[in-house]
Amino acid sequence: MRQRGVSTGFRALILGAAAGGGLPQWNCGCRNCNLARQGEIAPQTQSSLAVTGDGRHWTVLNASPDIRDQFTRTPALHPTGQRELPLSSVLVTNGDIDHVAGLLTLREMQPFTLLATAGIHDILSNNPIFDALNPEVVTRSTVTLEVPFSIAPGLQATLFPVPGKTPLYMERIGEEVRTDVIGDQTVGVKLEADGDVAYYIPGCAYLSPDLADRIDGADLVLFDGTLWRDDEMRLAGVGVKTGKRMGHMSMSGPEGSIAAFAPLDIGRKVYVHMNNTNPVFRPDAPERAEAEAAGWMIGQDGMEIQL
Ligand code: MLT
Ligand code: MN
Ligand code: ZN
């Protein structure tokens, strides 16, 4: 086993722990959404993570529709001058609405670098509404898979493919939907600061042997926790889609992430991108106890992780 670093360089802030829709989702009357409306469980915003290697320059991984509120309640991201922000770059890991819609909030002539693979940049440039990000101010930079790059001072990143599917809004009636495409439209992020290694993988259809090998030995993995079980949305009476159909592996069961991660040596395992139906959002749920007993932390808005 590799010696784990004692550096205080790498920090991650969970800006939004929920999947698309958030908790509560505007139109959802499931148990969790009702509990969140009643103040019985903590509401959670949509999928986003802020990371830094030096505590002064931050990168936001995924721009969720809730990004305005996420910036407001995160002092580390507040302006440091009239129009100065401690934000170096924004990186998106796929073209899903919960990961790109917040880019529209980031107009206002604020300079930053927008990082994505060629495939994800194509999705953005085929949607003219994203031209709201003035190219003279926001630089779009294409990242090549498997090539490490400096994402912020003191922080290296490498993008790699993970099995996933094209964004829901690009599915076409009559066309077969592949939910486990391995290419450059769904990626994970490796982050390295001062010898510490973290992975951010908010969407993943299955943990391939390659992917398991890649993350084995990491100090931290933040991973797709969309559903507890594949047919959870049907059981909750809120839809017919399975997790598999959405390109997400479940937490539980023989093919789930709890089982897949069990043989791996990972310092900290944190679930992110949880759908509002996921029972782990309830502190007293047996499913949550089961995940925690397997060494997982359930991510939540505002959670800070320091390596
Ligand atoms: C997903 O993660 O499956 C998507 O965010 C779903 C969606 O776009 O609603
Ligand atoms: Mn999503
Ligand atoms: Zn709900």
C-alpha cells in the first residue's frame, strides 16, 4: 500500500450532492422530496464539486443549474475584488443538463477557462445559447483524454473515459440508446496535488476492470451514487426508468458500486450525484447504515474533504 500523503494542499468542497433535479425536485412528491420540503432532511442542490490545490485558486467541476446559490453560500468562491474571483476554471464531465446549465449563469463578462473534451465541447457549441459565454472573455480549452494538465496552481488533472450515455436531451425517438459508451462524452477526473490523488466520477454505468485498476490506491474517490437500487424510481412511483437506462450503476446489489469497490484500497469513498429517491439521504435509513458500514460517506452540500 502506498504511503498516504499528509499534505494539506488538496481540498474539495461538495457544492451540490444531488443528481439532476436536486432534493427536493420541483415536481416530485416522493418520500425524500416531501421530507426535504418539511425540513426533516437537508435539501441538496445539483451535482457540482469545487477543488483547489493551494486554497486560493479554485476549479469548479460541473456547472449545475444551482450554481448561483452554490457560489453565494461558499465563502471560498466569493469575489476578492470588484470583479475578481478565486475561480481559475470550470470543467464539465458530460453534457447533461445538471452539469452544463449553470454555465448560463456564469456569463456576466467573467473571465475563466472552460475545460472539456472535444466531444463535450461539440455538444456545447451545437447549442447556441452557450454563446452567452463571450469567447473574448471565456476561453474554451479542449482537454485530451489521458494527458495530464494543470487545472489550477498546484493542481494537476487528467481526464479519462468512463462508461456513460449521451445526454437525455440528445436522445432521438427511434434511435437505439447506448447507455455504456466509452468515449469522450462522459469522463472522470483524476486530481493530483502534492502527492495526493483524488478521483471525481459523478456518472458511471459500470466499473470496468480498467477503471477499478485505475482508482485502486487513491486517497479519495467521489463516485456516482445516483440510485440505491436499479428499479428505485419505479418502486418510488415516480417513473419507469432504471438506473441502467440512465447510464448509472446502483450502490447496492452484486453489480453495485459497494460490491465493486469492496476489494479496492481507497482512502476515502464518498458518494455524490444522488437522485432524490435514494434512501441514503435519510439519516435513519438502513441503506445508509449499510453504505457507511462498507466505508462510504454520503456526500452532502457544503461537505469539505481535505487530504
Ligand atoms: C443523469 O445524470 O442521468 C442526467 O443528469 C439525467 C438528466 O439529465 O435529467
Ligand atoms: Mn446527472
Ligand atoms: Zn423525489
